[in-house]
Amino acid sequence: MKKYISIAGVIMAALSIAAAEPAAARPEMIVINEAASTGAYDFVELRNLGSEDAIFDGSWSLIDDLEGSADGDKPAVIPAGTVIPANGYLLLAPYKVQLLSSKVPKDLPEAAIPLRSFALGSQDSVTLLQGMQIVDRFSWDTAINSYGRSPVDSNTLTDLLIPTPGTENRQEIYHTGELPVKINEVCSKGLDYIELFNTSDRDYQLEPGSWELHDTGRNDVFRFPEAAVIPAQGFLTIYPDLVRLPLSARKNSYASTAGNRFGLGESDRVFLKYDGKIVDTIGWRLHAASTGRLPDGGDLWVADLFLTPGRTNRK
């Protein structure tokens, strides 16, 4: 029996194979989409804006602009042959040798490519290069849970993102209801504290399980005790890194408990959340001896105030 081979079938199969071959990555195709400098590992996420898979040829790298050159860190070179899918993502996890150890960070997603190179800082920038050509650059002023493009494929950058390494960026959600509680004062130098203010004329109870304070560390959360009530036009002070209240603490102050602690850094941000949505947030670039609202609960934030936990803010 003779066997006949369809020429059309051969041509279609050849075209299919050819179509599956990734194209060489080009600068106009690739952008930095998201970066994070806190949590279990640093990451930089690339996005392929093209309609075809792209392959890197070994000439692409990431450099840590602000700290890398001073510390002698090497660029994070994307391995030749690495493919980023059409309209897809590539997750890179740069890490730095610590204490003579070269261990890859724990808890990396399976899709992440660890690159022994540099660590991202709280005030930093990362640049994507092809050879010596700058393709894209991200810079930030405070520690970031996630910094990136929002919405997808836009040139609008924000640090108010939920970390989504390897997937589409998600914007943090703000609470849109009427809530009277605001962050009123923050101190990150000495005894860290965060002061809340009740702008209403009635006492307000912070419903347990709903209200939380978050630091930029992804797992740093303070959950309020059941008894937490803020008096009308009054204050509540939280010492998130202390298990015992200082002698100077005023009435209506709370210290942290086990699993409920975090410290405030030199470049940091805190979030007040209700049901997982942001009610208020404040960030700073340098240690805040005291930065707060003037007047209490107002819209103006002023640095270098007197330390007044549990009292009216003043210069």
C-alpha cells in the first residue's frame, strides 16, 4: 500500500514550528513591571509587551544603581536562552552573599530565576540594560512592598501595590466609607510609636479582627486588642516593637504581643487598614523623630515635631 504525504500538511507543520520559535528580545518589547525590596526575597519582574515570545541572548542585565557600584556588586545577568512569554512575565530574584553564605533565598516561587548579584534597598533604583543601553529604570524613596505599573502596561508608577511576583499587578484598595480614624503621628527614632486620632465627637471602638496596622514588611502587622477604644477627639498610641509599655506612655497606649511586632525603619511606610483596605498611610525618607498632622487629624503633615504620643501635636 502506498502512503501519500500531504504537502499542505508538511507546510503547515513547518509554519507552526517556525511560529513557535521565540524572537530575539528587543528593547521596545521589554519593561520593568514590578519590583519589591521587602519580604522574604527581593524581586524584579519584567514584562513582555510583544505578541511573540522573546528570548534573551546573554547581553541583558539588571544593575543596582544606588548601592551596587559602591559595594562592588555584580550586575544580575539574565541567562542566555531565557524566554519571556508573549504578553507575559519573567520573575528575577537578585540576592547578595550575606556573612560568607551564598544560599539562595528561601520561599522563591518555582518560576523565579535567582541571580547572585545585589540586594535592593529602601531607597534605591534598578536599571535594565541591553549591553550598555538603558532599557528601563525604576527608582523609589522608601521601603516598598511593591513598586510598579498600574494599571497594566501603563507608564503610571506607584508604590501602593499588592506584591504579585510573576502575575498581573494589583492596586491596593482604599476604603471609601466614612471612618473617623487617622494616623496622626509617627516616630521611628528611639522608641517607635504610631499615634491614631479620632476625628469624631464620639468614642470609637476599633472592631477586633477588622482594624490593623501594617509596616512595609509584607508580614509585619499589628492587630488591635478587643478593648481598643479611641475617645472622641482623642488619641490611641501603639508601640509596635515593644512588649512592655515605656514609663512615659500615657493612658490609652498599647504594646505589641508575640507575633504582633514590627519596628519602623529609616525609610519606611505604615498603613492603617480596615477589612484589608487602606484607611490611611504615611511614608518617610529619613528617620522620623516625629512627623505628624497639624492640626490633629488635619491634611498637613509636618516633620520635626515635638514627641507628643497621646497628646496634641505641636512644633
